[in-house]
Amino acid sequence: QQQDQTFFLVVTLYTKESITMAEVEVGTNLSPQEEAPVDDVKAALVNGTVLEAAFVHPDHTWPPADGQGKNAIELEASKNLLKDNAADDDDATTDGEREAMQMPKKPVGMRKGLFGLCRSSDLHVVGEYEQKKVAVNKARSDYKTKKKNKEKEQRKKHRYEKVPEGIMIYRLDTANHTIQLMSQPTNEQDQRVVETIVVAASKPSNDSSRRGIEVTGIDGKTLSMVACEQRTAIAWCEAMDMMLANDDRAANATNGKRVLATQASRAWGNEELNVTERDQIEEQYLNLAAYSNKLIRAGALPGQKNKGGGAGGIYYSVDFQSDKGEDYEEEALESIAKRRAVIKDSWDFYRMICSLLRDRRKYDEVFRKMQLDAVYPYLNSMTGLNDPGDNGTDASNKMVIQKEGSGFNKMSKTQIADAMVKKAEEALPSLVEICKALAGSLGMEEVGVGPIKEPQAAIRKADKKYEGDLLMVTDYCRALLVVKDFPSLLALLELARDSFGPLIRRVKLSALKSDHKSLQGGYRDCKINLELKGHICEIQVHVWPMWTVCGVDGFRHYRHCLEYSTDSFADPYDALEGLDRKTMAELIVMAEEAVADTPLDNLEWYQEKFILDYFAEVGLFMKHGLDEWAEVTLRTLVKLRCESPDIGPEHHETFILQQYLEKVLRRLKKTKEADEVLKKITKTEQRVKKETKEAESSLWDQVFVAPNDAYDMVMDPNKKEREEEENMRKEVKASKKQWRKIRQERFGFLDSAQQSTTRSQAAETTVAGSK
């Protein structure tokens, strides 16, 4: 009870205008009846955090080169820390302390009065006993605190006497804005190593490892620090931003002299927060960063291959100034774990958005190149069968539906769905035979049939797209065919028409038309609906270049894009709009968890998962004002994309990364470098236009037999609209001519199939007695 009361009094110290001796019994030298201004007490009890971490000596590199014993360095660091944690022989309990902590004996033999209470003559004995008890409890509490503080001081004193060569241990104290070198300097004459600096400003450096921080002291001196771990640099930079935005601490750190941080305009200085809120945010953020580091060090993250970080991670620590007890620490740990789970889910969602939009851009680029195919104008001119021309989201125009069975009007949705599934199972063998015949004739890249759509899945689709009408669901029985290219698609359509034309109920080509929107997420395909045994089945025909983007996961991509409306914005970084600064900082911690196995300077061109992680992190850097690290990361990603044999310097992904890089460079006032990147962007745009123009020219060469034809068309300005129609007609004609040439070379069997179908139809009409 006494401890609780004292704790309460210390808390009230921050809220009253002035305090008396009774309220600051511990930690002050005020005489009785003397009052202390609140500002003076705050200076003595200012909140703050102490961070310690490993940095690289200017003469060394990190991580060590292969063969130089990185594991040995970690083992050496671990052994040194274990030795330093041993108990100190001088930390012995004195006889006086033992005597003060000895609990007094309870008084016995006192006489009882009325109602069993002590007589008045014995009250002083009870009072003395209670006073001694209180004194003993206080002595025990003081001893425990003293021992804990002494152990902490001993650890601080001996912890960093021996550290591996090339590593320096720095301590950041956010309460007094100081950075202090804790380990012994390798060379005391080295002017590059600063032992103590009071921070006035800090920012990320352009170090290619993305682990550098530039610190400026109040005396104008600078300190260049390169951390052993990326996450160390990020946490320290964020902690210093928070620290410099706290005016009360800035005044305390400089003896009342206000220091204006140079980056206050871009960071936490713009946030309208009071001192308490700033302290809470700092504690929550650094708790999350420390917790994340422990998970990485322990190898406790799902999918993590290596325990992370070497000696740099071993020396990482965060210590808060106030000691709130073990119960508080347990509650705080649970709170940190819950907060991390929330932020991790947010990071996963944001990364998924980046992935979806990346794949959408891939689909758009693939379709752009597919349109350069010589037969595409002919395909683009074709009209589908019962094709409403929508992009798959408007069901009001759907012209093909299932036949209503008997008794459907009395059935529930589940019963109707079950009936549809039963019909689909009856039609499945026929669909399998048709797919076998098509695949055998054309040599498909991929073939797949089924599975039958589950009843509940059909109900969900009907509710979402067709206002609950299960008859409009036409893919209970389904199959997929993957053709090589557009000529193969034209051959398939012709073969399907000639082989089982009377069974075809719909051919949907609109998604492949240049003047029509794609499906959600950028995907485009052809759909053929057949009626088999009274049930509408669906064959999805995919073109190989589109299929290779996501493969069998293409439908999941489409579903997620539809669910999250990703087509409503072009830039994945727009998904971060509206997030507060604290959440953004925490998301960066999660990003560093995701890439813990692969630091930026170890990233290879084939590590697609980590390349996407770093691309997503660039968006966080750009939104958070960390443009220096965004630049370093983007330069690395551009380099890796150029090295990739599947991508290269002229690929659209490289082009997009260069666009972001140019934007970041201009924000950093690096105009010359931004102009150089802009030249590359312009060159790529010109190349794309040239490709399109050359493809059109190759078709026009087949249209214009004589040079005068082109001359006459150019010199007749009064017939622009008619000429456009005529040009399109001639372009289609040239494309169709090209298709006939390809058809003869690659698909000559179509003629025999057509003749066979004609003879069969003639025989059927003769038997029926009709012409």
C-alpha cells in the first residue's frame, strides 16, 4: 500500500502547478515547507529512452567478406556478453543492510480489552511494531532498487570493454539528445570517431548499404554513422526525429537553449502533439522495433531461413528511463505483440496491393505487345456471339443463362445450386472429350478441366454479380485452354465453329478488343459457352503471354482486384494516403522484418519476393520523408532489373522504377541526376512509339501496292473521316491476308476439317429430306 501511494504521488508531480516536500520525498533535496517549481522537477525526472547498437568503424566493412569469419565475430560477441553478465564480487550485501531488512518480531502477551481490542497501554507497542514493519519494507524495496541499478551500471561499465574488431557501440539518450561511444575506440587519434555529440539534426545518408545516418551536433560538428543492420539505422533515425521534435527535451538537453532541428519541417515537428503524446508514441514505436529485432534474432518469423544479423543484432537494445515494475513489463509485452499483429496485417495488405498493381502493369504491357501481332487487327475486327461487350462486371446485359428446371420456383437457393451442380456433373464427360479434341488438333500449351463449382461458391457469385440469380452462373462445368498466340486463338475459333458450331451459345471476345476495358486487374481472355446435355458449360481460352504473368493464380489476382477495386488508382503508393506518421513508421519496421534475410546490398536479380518487398518499402520511405533511402533502394532495384536476363534495361518495370527515381531525385534537389534519368525515360517512350509505328507500317506495305495510293490518301484533306474508316478497313484486310498465310503454313488441317464438316452436314440434310 505504501508503494502504491508513493507511486501515485510521483505521478501527480507532473500535473500540479507546484509541489511540496511530501510529494517529492524521493530524489529531491528540498527542505520541509519549501516548494519547487514544476519545470525544475521535470528537468530532473524527464522521460526518455536509451538505445544502444553496433555501428561499423570507418576503416572496416560490414558484413565481413566471405572467408573473414562472420560467424566467428558473432560467436566472439556472444561470449563477451555472457562474461559481462556475470555477477560482480563487490556487489555483496552489508551487515547493516541485512539488519535493516530483518522483519521485527510480532508483539505477544498483550492483554485484550472490551470486544477483544488492545488496551490503551499497549497501543504504543503496536505502533512501534507497525513503524518498524514499514521501515523494513522500505529498506527491502530500496535494497532491491539499489541492487538492480548497480547491476545495470556494472553491465554498462563492462559490457563493451571487448567488442569484435571493426564494430563500435554507440548509445543514444533521447532525454538529453546525446550520442556517446560506449566501446573503446580503435585509435584514439582518429578524428572520424566522435566519442560524444549533442544532436541538433539528423538525416539518412546516401550510403549505398542504406545503413547510414548523418548527425549534426549543436556545436556544428558532424558524425557519419553506418549501422551494422538496416533496421538499426531506421530505428535510430526515427528516434532522433521524434527526439528533436520534443521541445521540452530540446531545452533540457541544451540547458534551456532552444535548438531548431533542420529536418523539423519534414518530420515529427509538424505533428500537433503534446509532450505526453510524444513520449507515448516514442515508447510504443521503439518497443515495437525492439520486439521485432528480438523475433529476427531468434529466427521466430514464419518463413525465416536464417537467424538475423550477426553481431550487429546482438548489441541492439532499447531501455526506457522509468522503471515501471515487472507486472507493467508483462502487460506491455502483450500489448506490443497485439500491436505488431495489427501492423503486420496492414503491411501484408499493402504489399498485396503493390503486387496486384505490379501484375496489372505486366498484363497491360503484355497486351500492348500482343497488339503488334500482324493478325491482331483482323481479330480486333471480329464480332463475338452473344457478346454484350462488358468487362465482366455488368450482368444486366448477359444474354446466355441456364435453363430453368421444373420446380425451381419452389426451391431454395441451396437446392437450385445443388441441382445445377448435378447437371454440371452429367455434362462434364462431354466437355472433357471436346477439350481433348481441340488440344489434340492445336497442341495446347496448357489444358485443364474442372473442378465443378461448389454450390456455396455459386451462391456467392450469384449474390455478388447477378443479384442472386443462380441461372446466370454459367461456369458450374468449366475448362481452360491455353493457346500459344493470336493465330492459334483464331485457329481454335475456326475449329470450334466447324466441329461443334450448333452447340456454341456464346463467344466472348470483347476483353481482347483494343477499345474495350480489360477484366479487373488487367486480365484479358476469350470465353466460349457450350450447351451440353441441357447445361451451359464454359471454356476459358487464355493466350500464353497473358497466362505466364500469373499462371493458375490469375483468377485469384482477378478476384482480389475486384474485391479491393485496385483499378480505381494507378499508383500502389496511393494506398498509403491518410495514414498517420506513427503507423507509417511502424509499417517500415514490418518491412524490415520482411527483408531481414536479405539486406539490400546482398539482394540478387532473381529474388523476386524481396524485390517486391523493397519496392513496397520505397513507397513508405517516399511518404515518410526518407527520400535518401528511397533513392538508394531505387537505384539498387533499377540495377537488378537491368541485370535480369528476363527483364533488362528497356523493360516496362525498369521504366517504372526510373520514373520513381526521377521523382525522388527532384525532391532531393539533385537536378542534374534527375535529368539524366529523364533522358532514359524519354528514350524508352520513344522506343515504344517506334515499335507501334513499325508494326503499322508493315501492314500498310501490304495494303499499298503502288506508291501513288499512299500519296493520294495523304493529299486529300477533305475526306478525313472516310479515310479513317477506309484505312481501318484496309488494315483489317491486310491483317486477314496475313492470317490466311499463317493459316496455310501452320494450320493446314483446318481445310480438311472444314470439308469433313461440310460433307457431314450435307449427309444430315439429305437424310432429313430438306435442302
